[in-house]
Amino acid sequence: MPSAHSLAEDAMRVGNTKTCYGIQTTLRPACKEPLIRIKMHPHHLLPFLLSIIPSITSSPIEARTCPSTNIITDGGFESGVTPAASSPNPWQVVGFIGASSYSLTQPGSTNAGGKYAFTASLYPGPYSGGRSGETLVQTMKTCTGKNYSIIADIRFSEAQNNACSISVQYPYKNTIGSVTTGSGTPGTTPGQWSQTGSTFQAVSNADKLSFVFRCEGGTGVHNLISLDNVKVAPFAGNAF
């Protein structure tokens, strides 16, 4: 027969039963995480540690491979696929101003440009104040801290001289770097291909490269700016 003392203990346990994670328990304090203790003779400790080190150090660590060549996808637009406003196309077109549009045009750059080029068709809208524009963007597979060079072929074909520009935008430390070429910049001739470019240091593994097409002060003027042969590759020199 149970003693009076054991019955009292049982009654105390029943009265203090609590529920932890759906399980009734009389443990005190309730719901406390269990503590695991391992007793081991000091002579056995070193062999034990040596036995578990290989399993820790052999765990696979994903290493990012930095390409040594051009990291732009379809930089010559030779896929023939017109960029879209969203994925899966590597190029996206955003930031429309006025009644602007875009298309792939033929032929490409005279600098071995192939069959196609990207052409921004810039036309001011009734409420855009004479401005027109759009932005072409691609997210690159960059490697943080690595220096890269940018080069691209551009062409202005416009009805209103010196009113348009194309800006290459890329990451620069905690902000955005930019190089702008105007339609009146020395070395650019309407209807002829020229080049633009810059260098930058990657700030992430997915930096964005943007080409911003803009025209100002036009009313009822239709301007065309074309882009081709976009290349971004590792750069051995100083990116700044």
C-alpha cells in the first residue's frame, strides 16, 4: 500500500500538471528546454574531437565562380527576342516618359554588330513637358569587390539635334555611377555608330546595369537611339 508521503507527492504532481507543447508534464520549471550533458574521461576527449572534425570540415561550402569573360546575356540582341517589362528576358525596359516605345531593329552596329540592335523610340507625350525616355536594365552575375569594364555601341538618329542623350548607369560604392553621352558630344554623328563605356567595382553578386535614354525639349519630335554590342567583363585596372 502506498505510504501517506507518496500519496501526497502524487497529489502535488497532479495539481501542478502543466501542458508543454501539447504534452502534460509535472517538470519544474515547465516547458524548459532539456539540457544534455555528456560525461567523458579526459583521455577519451581528444579522440572524440578528432573523430567529429572531418564531418564538420567536409561539409560542402558553395564557392562562387567569377567568370573571366563577358557576363552580359544577349548583349548583342542576337537572340531576336524583344526585351520585356519583366523576366524571364535578361533585359527589361522600364521608366517610360511620354509616348516612348522600343523594338529590335536591323541591321546591328557596323562594329560587328550582327543582325539586331535595340532601338529606343522616344516621343514626348501630351503631358510630359516635351520630355521622353525609357530605361533598359539587366541584372548581372557579378562578384562582390571585383572590377569590371563596360563597353557598348550607340547611335543617335534624331530629328532634333543635341536634344538627346544615353547614360550608362552602374553601382558606385553606396550610390550610382553614370557616364552620359549626348547627341552633340564630340565624336558622335547622327546616324553613325560610336562607343560609350566605363568601369566599376561590383558591390554585390547581382549588380544592375542600366542604359537610360532621354530626350528633352521636343514637341512632336520623334527621336531614335540605338544600342548594340553591350559587354561587361573583368577589369584588371583601377575601377575608380
